[in-house]
Amino acid sequence: MKILPPEGGWELVMEGLGFTDAACSDGEGNFYFSDLGKAKLYKVGADGKAAVWFEESPKISGMKFGPDGRLYAASQGSVGGPRDEKKTIVAIDPESKR
């Protein structure tokens, strides 16, 4: 996963990911994305450091922060779940991660 720093050019922030998706950012300049197949959400802080932000989540294929501060995400089902599992929209509180 690479992000474009303000001064220009590309900088590698993480390796070893599978299928990344759902890129979005919050009002504080943090960047979020999912590794769809591994059901993990990652956060790249304004300082450029990347880390797992949320684990054992549903498989997320789209995210956006709402005006209420919650992260809304399109779930593609759970890892190992049935193929016909319902797709839903989930809301995650960034503070409690519930």
C-alpha cells in the first residue's frame, strides 16, 4: 500500500497485504483501508505509520466516515462464511470500535 505524501513522490507504508480496498480518510488526516480477504482494517496515521486498526471484522469493500464520526462500511460477509451470506452496512464507532 502506498500513499502520496504532501511533498510529492510515493512512499511504501506496508507490505504483505492481500486484496486491499475501501480507502478513506478521517478529518484528522488518518488514512484507512481494508485487506478484504483477511478481514482486517488498517490505519495509516498522519505520521505515516501503518498498523492494524480493527481485526476480525467482516470483509469490508467500502468505507466512509459519516457526519456523526462513525465509520460506515459495506460488508461482504464474514471470513469463511457461507457464499450466500447477506451483505450489510455496518457502523463502527472509532473510539470503542463497536
